[in-house]
Amino acid sequence: MARIAGVNIPTNKRVVIALQYIHGIGPKKAEEIIEKVNIPPERRVAQLTDAEVLQIRETIDRDYLVEGDLRRETAMNIKRLMDLGCYRGLRHRRSLPVRGQRTHTNARTRKGKAKPIAGKKKPT
């Protein structure tokens, strides 16, 4: 099992698919990486040599922001918005949708499980 950017990528999958297990690498970036390293797209991870794995690892470290660094940067961006006290920051702070979605109904993913209100009856 190859370990790239702190993630064990599956051995029996194609390299393009396996690279997408790394946070911050999607289909487009995975294609770019194998193109830079000159690996055929149909090649599987188990068929890679140690030199090719090393090349992939170096390319990702040099050119892309992935895993912990990417998560940290995202968290810092959200924290900055919250510290500024701008509208988006306030929405993050209250765990409400940030991008203008309605909250009267829906938004359950962001708000959490519905809390019952005492004394409120359902209309019959």
C-alpha cells in the first residue's frame, strides 16, 4: 500500500482514482499529477515502482496544498471571517447556512436535529 501525503491509497485501484483519496485532490488535479509524472492513466497503484511513487509524492508536496495544510488554511479562513464579525462570520458562528439558503424550513444539515418547542402544537 502506497502512502502519499500521509494517506494510505488503495493498491488495487487505478492511480487517477486512488489519488482522489487525498483531501484536496479531485479528478482534475489527479489527471494533472499523472500527466506531470508521465504515468499511463490505466496503470494501477500496485504496478507502480518505488521511483514513480516517490515522483508522485514530490510533485504533490511541491505543487499542491493537500490534507492537513489545506484543512488548516480553510479553518483559518473561517476563523478570520468570524473574528472580523462580517455577515458570513456571524453565520459560521451561529452554525447557520452561510450562502443565502433559506432557514425557515430545511437547513437541517447545518442546524442539527430539530428541537421541539414546548407548547407548540401542529396544525390539524
